[in-house]
Amino acid sequence: MTTIELAQLGTELVNDAEARGITLRMTGGVAIYARCPGMETNPKLRRANADLDFVVDAKDWARVGEIFTARGFMKKDVAATEQHFVKEDVEVQVILPNHREDFAIDFSTRLNVTPLTLPLVDLLLLKLARVNFKTKDIQDAAALLVEHRVTTGGDEQEEINRERLYQVANQDYRLWKTIFDNTVTLEKVFDQYLEPEEAQLAWRRIELLQEVLDAQKHSLGWWAGRVLVR
């Protein structure tokens, strides 16, 4: 399937879930593609996607499989916080809102903020929180930053809420440092993926993120973490 087709399928699955009273949201690369249509016309940002990623409300964990089996998907495996389904060449991963990758970030209160996908800032957060910041993460983060304004609060359907980023990062120094370091990496490579005017725009938006990460008061947990990693 092309990424366009995956985005359409993801949209249909979210709508199927809503019709059954199940709260399901897209995340990952296809979700970012769905929110950043400019990726389709920029060959340096456009990339192949082979799977769909979703997050589901914990109360719907036991029922979420019915959405996929109704569409002909077979259950591949189940773990404590993730389920996998497959149909032909499409693989699906469904996670709980408190699923942990490099860091524990809870999205339980974020599933009803915007329709279809996690809010823009949470899509960006999942990319910036990667210890191994890969090319695909850089491409996805660059797409989000060039197509969406960075604001404090604001309309989370269309804008990246930097206050949310600060609130999450401020609880854990290691997470904060990973996010901040990845924003620095982005500043250095924007011109490899974006036209000059777009790179300048994305760079200014990164500065807005760094401003709130570095200028606001840090929590006791942040300071304690900083001492421990020295």
C-alpha cells in the first residue's frame, strides 16, 4: 500500500472504532503524513510507510481487536501494552496510552483532544523522545514543524502546543535532554530536507520549543535527574 492508501485506511479504521464507541487514534509516520499534506510534494520528506500505528483508550483494550478482524486482519500477537494485526502487506500496532518506548509518556488524557490522530505536539513528542533519532524521525519532525505553528496553548487541531511539550519533558531530565538534543540536531540538518525559506521557518519554530524547554522553571524531579546523570 502507498502511504496515501495507508492514511485512508487508518482514517476508516478510526471512524469504524468511533461507530462502535471505541476511542482509537492514529500515531506514527502515517498519522504525521495525514496531518502534513506537504510531505507528498517534497521528495526529501516523503518516505515509505509499511505499517499503521494506533493508540487506544485503556477501557477499550479488550474490544479493539474487533475493529481489525471485521476488516479481515488477523491477530499476530499480544503483549501487555500492545497488540499486532496483519493483512497481506499491512501490519498494525495498537498500543495503550501508557505504552513505553525509550521513556514512559502517558497519553491517557490526550485521546479526545483532536479527532483522527494524537494532537500535533504529541506526534512531535514521540519523535523527539527517541534516543536513536533516525532519518525517518527527522523527516517527520521537519514536516510537522514546517506545516504547523508552534504556540502556547492555542488550537491543538492545527498548532503545536509547546506548553504540553514542556510539561512532559520537565518531569524527567533524561527525557528533557533527549528532546532538547534532538531539537539541536534538527537545526543542523533542516537545510538537507527543506527549501531555504522553509528551513528558516522550521528553525524559528524549533527556537520557540527550545525557549520554553530551557527558560521555564524546572521541577524537583528534573533537578534530581540532572544530578544523577552527572
